[in-house]
Amino acid sequence: MVQAKSWILAKHFDGFPKNSDFKLKVEELPELKNGEVLLEAVFLSVDPYMRAFSKLHMKEGDVMIGTQVAKVIQSKNSAFPVGSHVVTSCGWTTHSISDGKELTPVMADWPEDVSLSLALGAIGMPGLTALHGLEDVLGLKEGETLLVNAAAGAVGSVVGQIAKIKGCKVVGSAGSEAKMAFLKKLGFDEAFNYKTVTSLEEALKKTSPDGYDCFFDNVGGHFSYAAFQQMKHFGRVAVCGSISVYNDATPQTGPFPHLAIIGKELKVEGLLHNRWKDRHPESQRRLMGWYREGKLQCREHVTKGFENMPEAFMGMLQGDNTGKAIIAV
């Protein structure tokens, strides 16, 4: 019998998550039935969406939602042989049983010298979100100016790099001087620390006096309001996240950007990467190609040990990570 360790949501978050909101559960898994596989986690992901989605889609006692790269260690399903690797959304657990219906095999030609953890980062959900947000939502064109916030994070760092590949001016914001240096290393044209500028509005004007054609928004709140004021006429906004409000015990109210949206005739659209799920294999090959060519850098913030998942999650929410936050089992 195999024992599975799982982190469960012991109590719904009230404001910023606490250690007491999580509980480690251990259970023995049953023998496999025909068509099933036994999975063992190799890398797990912590992402901002988990904070918002936990309230919408979970009840207390559920295993924390999330994605992992797992290895098939037992199989009664010929489509998933022992030793193969898959991406699965089975949550924060070390072992799980699946009938294979929701499993996504790792790319068949995944290079041996590339860590499988990137299937949770730049070659996975964050990279796909960046790519489809830029191409299918914003329709980014060569020569345009793009603004991206949370720019040193898993999605934002890929957004900026793809925009540079496409020949655009890129302005990024993040929350530390080390992250500013990271953005410059990635090739961002301009970067500013939103925590230290005296005026967010003035920083946005200074880094692009003519305004912004496109805005890839990961933050929401006051930053979004200020950015909307600096958009060019007929500008486009991709709304990917709103991390500035995820941990609010009391919902924020205003300011509201509607006058800027109307007056500048802005296009504002939300996105979830699975809208383009049928194109993911092709998109992942493109991302991998850029990575292998040296055009896409993939920084990871790796926490070792499944027991440290809550700490890694909370650290990610307060901006401890540069690049993708990953847990290595």
C-alpha cells in the first residue's frame, strides 16, 4: 500500500493565509483498478490564482488545488506507461490515483537537459497564459509599447520577453531593486519599483511619455486604475490577475476606471489559458524553441520539501519569488 500525504484547506482564508489554515493529511491509497495509474509528485506549483479560487471552488477539508508534474510509478493504463511523466491538477499531494482522463503527458520530445519543472512555468500554464494573452487577446504588434506589472513573476517575466521577441518596447514594474535588475537582464526597456516611487502615475508617464498601446495586468487595484489613465486611444488591456486584492478581508471599493475606458475607447478582456487548450501543444513547442534558442530565460524560485508547501505558497503571495515558484519533492 502507498501512503499519500496531502495538504488540505483546514479553514478558509480570512485575509492573508496562515499556517493554521492548512493541515497535513496522510492516507493509504487503494490498489489500482483496470485503466488507472498511480502517480508520484516530482514538482508542484504554487500560483496566485489558488488564493482566489480556493474561496470560489473549495470547501474546508478539500485538498488544496494546484498542478504538478508527476511520474507514473504503477500503471494499468497502456496510454501511461511506468516511468512516463504527466502534468496533473490533483492538488497538493505526494501520490494520487487517476483514470488518465485529466492527465496531460509531458511533451514527447522534451529535452533531457531541460528540467521538467518548466512544464509548470515558462513551458506550462504561465508561459501559455503569456503567449495567448499577448497574441490572442492583445494582438500585440511590432513597434508597440507594452506595460506589464508583477513583471518579475512567473507570467509577467515571460510576457515581457515574448514582447521583446516581437520587437516591442516593454515597461515592467515589480517590488524590489533585485527584481528591477532581473527585468533589465531579461531585456526590458524600462522598469520601476512600484513600492519606492513617489507617484505611480508619474512613474508610468516617465517610462513611456507617449502612453501604452497594450497593458498586461496581473495586479488590479490602484495600479490598474493608474495604468488605464496612461493608455493610448484605442489601447488594449489583458486582465490576467488581480493579486493586489486577493488577500483583502474586506473588498476594495474604487477608484473606478470607467471614464478612462470610455474616453480612450479601450478594449479590456479577461483571459484564462485553457480557452486555447486545443492549441497548447503547438504553443508549448514555440515556447520551448525560444528557450532552446536562448531568447526565453526561465528563472525559478525552488523550495525543497513537500512539507514546506504552505510556506512557499505564502511566500509567493507576498512576492518572495523571482520567476516561477516551484516545490521540488
